[in-house]
Amino acid sequence: MEVQTSDLKQVRKAAGLTQAQLAQLTGVSRQTIIATERGDYAPSVYLALRIARALNTTVEEIFSLKEETQ
């Protein structure tokens, strides 16, 4: 299964935060936020929870699992 993070950018923008601001709030680099938004990086559970808390939402609102087709 693959983690989809396509909603992160939308939720972040709706919260009025820049990538740098979200990075600072969650204790990671701006590059980590960029990679997560692009889907190049799947965050740990701990980071996903910190992101959700910083955006005042749930992890499920931001991240989902994409089922692999066989």
C-alpha cells in the first residue's frame, strides 16, 4: 500500500500556512514538507500526528492509503 498525501497542500493552504511555517510548527525541514506534499516521502506516524495537530485536523483528513491493484 502507498500513502497518498495529496490533501496536505490543500489543508495547509486552507489553514493559511506556508511550507516553512508548517515545518517550524512540526519540527522538520521545509524540504520534508515539500517531499511529503509531493508524495515522495511518507511521514512517520509521529510526524503525521504533529502535522494534523498543527493544521487542527485529523490524520485521516490529510493522509490516506492507496490500495495496490494486482
